[in-house]
Amino acid sequence: MCPGVQESLQFFAIAAMCQNRGIGVLNTLPWRLKKEMAYFSRITSEAAEGKSNAVVMGRNTWDSIPPKYKPLPGRVNVVVSRTLDKVPDGHHVARSFSDALSLIQPLVDGGQVDKTFVVGGAQLYREALADPRCTRVYLTEIDADFDCDVFFPELEPGQFQLVQEEGVPQEVQTEGDLTYRFNVYQRISSGSA
């Protein structure tokens, strides 16, 4: 592999979805799962000492974050939008997913950013999963259906496999009358295309 901006930056996707692959409705989450939100925060925040992680999100995802949590604290926030012009100091706007990754690369190279996570929405998830640099998917799978208008894309057969990761609970989680699992999928490397 040639060293270069586009080849060297690896990233992850993280999402929660219900059985019909729904991830949102009317620009909000269709469920309230405090333990799942704490898991999301922990996974996207834990970084090597002296570094932060980056989170990449689309404009609708940015708009869906309650003002008191915006920008997501302790992380470099990058919003992909063709219309948004300004985000708080220390955070960034990119015009495309590719531009977002190019913006993050110098932060990784300079030792400020440890890991990069794509946190939504559906279009960015599609772009991330199609990119071989997306090496891991943290997918909370909720054992129920919700009315949704935004959906997580299918993981292509043969591209990702379920793995165990230290620090990710293996047991079924229960909150109220909902059960769910924290699953981690690793991209299967292929020797040739």
C-alpha cells in the first residue's frame, strides 16, 4: 500500500439500530436507552493519553444533538454539510465525507487524534461501509421494531465478521422492556479484489 492521505487513515462506524435496521425518525432517536448512550460516549471518547478521537457526522445528525451536548464533548467534531458554515472553535465543517477524512488526517499525523468514528447519518454510513478504510463497525442491535424514516445499510456478506472486543459487553443488555446487544464487526481483509 502506498503511503498517503487516503490510504493511511482508518476509521470505524458506530450506530444503534432496531430489527428493521431503523436508526432514526423525524431527526431523533426512536428510543431512549441510557446505557446505550453511555456505551456510545465511552467507545467514541476513549483515546490514547494526550489525544482525542474524532467523530464525523452529517448535518442532520449534528442538528439532532441536543444543544447542551453539542459539540460532542471530549471529541473533535467534524460535520459534513454543503450548507453549514460554522461550528464551535476546535471543530470543523467539511463539504464531503472525503474532505472530512482529509481534514482529520493531519490531526492524526500530528498526534492530536487517536481514532475516527463515523456516527451518522445513513448517507455517511453508506459511504463509510463502502470504503475499505472502515475496518470496524460498532453496531448496537435492538431486539424490537420502531417506526423509522432513516435506516442503517446492510453489511455486505463476506465483508464483515462478528468479533469480540475487550471492553465490549457480550451479554444481552436490558433497559425497561427492551433488550439489545453490543456487536462489533471487523472487516474481512481480502488478498485481492
